[in-house]
Amino acid sequence: VLLFSVRMSHSEQILETPVTWAEFEKNLRTALGTDAHFGTNISVLDIGEGNGFASRCGLINCDWVGGTDLEQLPAIVVLKIPSSLPYRKIYDALPADQKMFGDDNEKWEGMERHLRGIHQVEVATYNFFDEFEDLKMPKLYYGMPFGENKNDGQLCLEYMENSRIMNFYEKHTVEQVRQKEPTAPELLKNLFEDLSNNMPLEGFLGMYKG
């Protein structure tokens, strides 16, 4: 079931994440350099359902008020917020013998750290490719890596109609990707090196029984 909501207050959180409408509006206005603000009809549709388990991804109708024609403000943007919520919902529905974490909060915190690491690499990736022209990828409006506040990571991207998800390996070899190491080593960080400590093989395989 897709989550859809209209903003009720500035303090309301977006798609059950720690990110509020007020925070998102401030970030996007700053990125666009505009004095326009969101109207009362701003809304969000969860478009990440079934497309991944590491984030909440919302299609946001901005309903700009006070902008000028020259600004050409985006009517719709995509906001991606790292979150284990999609994974937790699937996990909670599993039989007990297929749960890899049990009730171990330490393992869940390990998963959260892992997701934060993935987000840091994703932000670095968009910033790296933003230096090149004519690339077939969404425009980055802003990308916030995690800081001391573990709830502030987010990516705001251009909404591209009639597009599809494409992984690096579809068009690039491992050797081509490795060429980025000298100039952007952060893009090649091994995010799975400690995964086995939080995700035993038996539990991982158990998720896919039956």
C-alpha cells in the first residue's frame, strides 16, 4: 500500500522518518536560492515501496507560492531518506525461524550504521558526478550526509519521468568503476565488510525460505 499524505503542520514528519516538512522546505529553498515557499497543497507519495528496503523515497508536490516565472522552480521533486522502516516492516511479518536479528537491538543499530554508510557514499557519488555535463542521471538539488545528528541524512533529486532504475554493472565493468579510486576513493568503500557480524548467513538464507 502506497503511503500518501498532505502536510498538516511544519513539524510533521515525512513518511514516518525524522525529517520534518519545515526542515525539508528550508533545505530546498536554500538549494534553489528562492524566497518562494510551500503552499497548503504540498503532498508526498511513497514511491519506494517494493523498490528497496534501505530508504523512504517520496515524490513530493511542492505547490510553490510566491515564485517567479524566471525561477522555473521544480513542481515535483524526489526526496530520499535513509531508513530501516521498510525492512523492519517486512522483517516483522516473517516467521520466527526466518528472523536473522531476533530482538537484538545491537544488531539493529549495526544495520542503521550500515545504512548511514551507504547514504554517505551515495551523497559523495552525486557530488562527484555533478562536476560532469550531459550525464543521464537526476539533477541533485541537495545532498546532506549524516553528521553528529544521525537523523539529518537526505537526498533531494530531480523527478525524471519515463525512467527506470539502472545499476552500474549494466553498463560498466568492475575495472571501469575501479578507475575512480585515485580521484574518489570514498566511492569504493566496502560497505559489506562487517555485514556478517550483524547478519549471520543462516538468518539471511532463512529470509528466503519457501
